[in-house]
Amino acid sequence: MTFEEARAQFPVLERLAYLNAGTNGPLARSTAEAMAAQEREDVERGRGGRGYFDRALELRDEVRAKLAALVGAEPGAVSLATSTTNGCNIVLAGLGLGPDDEVLTTDGEHFGLLGALAASTALVRIAEVRELPPEESLERLLAEVTPKTRLLALSHVCWVTGNRFPVEELKRETGLPVLVDGAQSVGAIPVDATAVDFYAFSGQKWLCGPDSTGGLVVRDADSLPVTAPSYLSQQAYEPTGTFTPREGAARFDPGWTPVPSLAGLSAALDARPEGGEDRAVEMAARCRELLVGRFDVVTAPGQATLVTFRVDGDTAELVSALYDEGVVVRDIPGLGWIRVSCGWWTSDADLERLLGALAAAA
């Protein structure tokens, strides 16, 4: 399949320079068709009976295996979380950190992780690294580790600046448990989720899947208690509710993912071309080159697939004006920053359209 053929899977790209996969990725025709076909089957045959449940369980296994292959894990290490936020909450609740424990995070985290940290009673320490490249942020992060640090919780790719954080190096240097928010990394850059202890990610962003899909990799499932069990968490239970957890990370599955959503995510994963992650990083580098000299670019060179730059004036107004010109990006509220998401589907024409729309709005 050529790049043009792969790109043609996404109808939205016929109309728009879609540069906001960091929020929601574009949907391919095959993804929508798989969801619609499953919905029709559910309407016509009902959501019960042996056939329905066999199909649902088969899809769960299929999606779990495809997600595992994508992040370098075994299927048994993957839970079908519904979002990055859901995965972070599962981990923080299970760890049961107390007021005498410390968690180290950064000043560039999304509330999807920060909310889970705040809901624990641990003391949260913040390292100011969001605008630093990884080689500089590592030293500063390590300097914030104390004898009370029980968890390092941070993004692989900062959602506001696009800079990578040194998650694997932190694990090697400290030996402490590491929870990674992979919302802006899985599907965007190559990932080895087994290099850390917990890796949460989304399905609707860079994987271009349906809403309310995602995954959580738990390297050692037995080390994390199940604190919010669903029916899918158990392989046997007693009248008292005492239960035997399922093998592996499947015990953390938060509930019954809609079968059409599973069908859509499976199709979305199949639609990804080989070498897509490398191309996405190349397009982000190209985007940065085009913006440098015209704007104050926040993102360091050689990062992931987000490129952020500063502008004067109302960023929400600018985003709206760009949309009117057929360019979809987002602003970072309160910072005067615009964020561009470059996927494997991004073309040179998309980037030229962005520059033209920015010039027209100036």
C-alpha cells in the first residue's frame, strides 16, 4: 500500500489538514464500517446467545493481542482500559499510597494523570522539566527523587510541549516503580511498554480508534491489587464476593467494552501502515523546520509527533480562524501556545496549508 492509498482511508483528509490527533485521531472508512457492521449484527441478531458472546470474547482477545504487539508486551500483560485516565486510576488505586509516600511527576502532565495522583493521599513532588529535552530533564528529575519516593509518574511525551521524558532511563537509574502516561506516545512513536512497570494509553488518539478505548500494560499483575473489580476481573467467586482473579492484566479490565468499539479498534489497528511511526516523526521534524524562524517553537528538535509554538493574541480565536481555513490544531489554554499533531498520514500539503492559514490570520 502506498502512502497515498493509506492516506485515502481517511475521508476527513479530503477536506481538512487534520493536525490534532493528540486529541482525537481521524477515523478510517474501514474503522467506521467495522463498527457499523457490528451494530447492524447486534440490531438484527440481538446482544445475547452463544454466538454473540463468542464473538465478543474473540474480539477482546484479538484486540488485546494487537495492542500487545504494538507496545512490545505479551497479551497477558495488557488490560483493555477505556482510556489513559482509566489506566492511571487503576494503577494509583491499586498501589494504595499513603501520606508518608511521595510521587514524583512533572510540570507538563495532563489531568488524566494528575487527577489520579491527587485522589491518592501521597505527597506529589513536581519537577520543572516540560520545556527541557530528555538529556537535560533526566538530571533534574533524578535530583527530585528522595528516600520517600515510591512512584515516578509521568508522560512519555509531554502533551503540551511534545518533548519526550526519559521514562526508561528513570527506571534504570532508580529501580523505582514507574507509571507512564502514554496518551501521546503509543501509535505515535515506537514504544516498549515492558521497560517500565505500568504503561497507560489511549485508542482514540494516535491509533485512530473509537472513543473510550485504550490499554494498560502491567508488567507484574500479581504486584498490583484489584481495587475496582468488574465481572471480567474474576475467574471464580464466592457468595461473599471473594474471588480468584483472572490470570494476568485481564483482571484489571474495567468492564464490558461495547462490541462495535472492539470491532472498530481492531480494524483501526489493521489500517496502520508499516513504518508509520517513523514517518510521523519525520513529518513532525519537517513541521518544526517550517515553523522555526516564523514563531517561537517550544518543542525541542528530534522529539515525537507534537510540535508546539508560541503566538501573540488569543489562541482560541486563532484556532477557530485556522479551522475556518481548513486546518485543525489546538491551543494550550493559559500559555499562549498552539499545538500541532503530525501523524503518519500528514502530508507536505497539510503543513503548507497550516503555514498559509497562519499567515492569513496574522
